[in-house]
Amino acid sequence: MVSKTAIPFLNPPPRPSGAKGMHRGAGVVAPAPGADAPQKPQAKPQPRQRQKTPKPEGPLKKQSASAQRRAAHKADLETRIVEAARGLFVERGQEAVTLREVAAAVGYSHATIYSFFSDKAELLARLVEEAGRDFAERLAAQIEAADRPGSLARVVAVYLRWAAAHPHHYRLLMQQPGAAGAVYALLRGLAAAEGGDAELRAQTWWAALHGAALLEIEQAQAGSEGGPPWRELPARIEALARWLSAA
């Protein structure tokens, strides 16, 4: 009878003992991968936070229909006040016009005007600002065409016709350093295109234009009574333009 010890597979070598979770083989004990690694506690899921969309500010802010109507009504009323004041100012001059008359012209109380303008001076400043912008834009349109023949004659015509049509505005404009300086800058730009002493030429042009404009205003206010008879405005514009071109 054959002994079990003589047959290897019937008598395998003793398996090495080891801690649970250890590899056993060939007498080598190695820890199983990750067997004893500390387990991190799973974080609890956090509730999802809803992001608030920022509300638009300024012109993008949504207004209700009633708020939009109120804003439109206020803007329309301000425009009507300015237009009424402009009409009275052109007709009678700044000294004769009162805020009560402006309010009556638009059909509102005197206190309504103060919702838009603090006093008469602020309202007049608004009128002068708009008038000065219109005057400068008309002159600039002619000065930009300085390379074309007859540009100076067109500048003279625009200057004198505007002053005659807006006598009160013109007087106030020439009393404002900013407005007067803007007019001179435009004339100097035109004079620079002619070459030579641009400063002297621009000052000569402006002195002649300003004097002619004031005479035009006074003549219109005095009427035909007294003083020498005046030629028609187009003839005087042409004569002044010829003289300034030679200056």
C-alpha cells in the first residue's frame, strides 16, 4: 500500500495562515489591494440652489403699462412747455415772458412748470442751448463745404438770416462765452482754409457779421420809420460776402 506522503498532491504543504483579506500563496502574505484602506464617508447630496436672475436696471427695467403712460405723458408735457416758452420768447423777448404765461399756454397751473424747471433762468438756458445748437449746425453745414466756390457767401447768408429770424436768441447767444466761442471757432476753421493769417481774417469776418446782424435786428424792430432806407437783405448779403472775400 502506497503511503499518502509519497504522493505530493495527496499531501499538500500546509497553507500559511494570515489575517483575513490577505493573499496566501508560496508562503508570501500580502495585503489585498484596498482591503484595509480607510473608507471615506459619502457626502450627503446638497439641495440644488436656484440662481436668481438679476433684475435689469435703468432703461432696460421693465415698466408697467401705467408707468410707461405716465413717463410718456411727462415727456410730452415737457416738450409742450419748451415749445410754448420758445414761441413766447421769440415773440416778446425774455424780459416780458413769465412762467405763469408759459403755464397758461399749455393749459396747466403755474406750479406745474416747477416740476420740470427750477426757475425761469433754467428754462431760458434750455432755450438758448437748443437755439445755439441749431445756429452752430447750420453754420457748420456751410463751413464743411469750404472748398466749394461761394461757401463764404452761404455762411454770410445763414448767419444774417438766422439772426434776423431769432433776434432774442441771437442777443442771448452772443452773451454766452461758450456759444460765442463756438461760433468763432467755426469761422476760424473757414478762415484757415483760405491761408494766411487765419486769426485776423476770422476776427474781421466775425466783427462784420456780428455788426451786420445787430443792425438787421434793430432795423427790423424799428420798422420803416426813421433812418435811411435799407436795401433788401439778399443784396446786402451779396455785397458783404464780396467784401469779406477780399478781406
